Amino acid sequence: MEKHINELLDMDVIRKIGHNEIVDLTTPVLITWHDGKSRFCGDFRALNNYTKADRYLIPTIPHALDKLEKAQYITKMDCMKGFHQNGA
């Protein structure tokens, strides 16, 4: 679990909290598969109470493809850790 926590700290996804800070959003869980690989998980539904919703429409597929056709640059993203690779 320490390895996963250090990776998230290095990516600035999580931060250490002070001893007087109270954070009760989730209990981390380490899932280990039969091949020995592991994944760090948490149930963050309580965080929804503090999150502001975005108010915009999701583009349609034809609209997205039309914009892609005119693109000068196309990139790809690692889907395994892609959530943490995009800045907010």
C-alpha cells in the first residue's frame, strides 16, 4: 500500500494532512489480484457532497468527429491512470 500512496503523492493527486485536520471521506482499500498485482481503491461517494457539478452538455459523437477532422494535433492517453493525468 505504501508504494501506491507514494505514487499518488508524487503525482500530487493526494497530500498529507495535518494532525488537526479531520477528513472522513473514505477508507482506502488495496485490491490484490491472483497474479500479485495490486490496485489502490476507495469509495469516494461522500466527496460528492462537496463537489460542484459542471453545467454543460456533453458533445455528440458527430460533433466530436467533426472537430477531430480539423485538428492539427492528435494525442493519446494512458487509460489505466488517465484520470490522474488530466489537469483540472
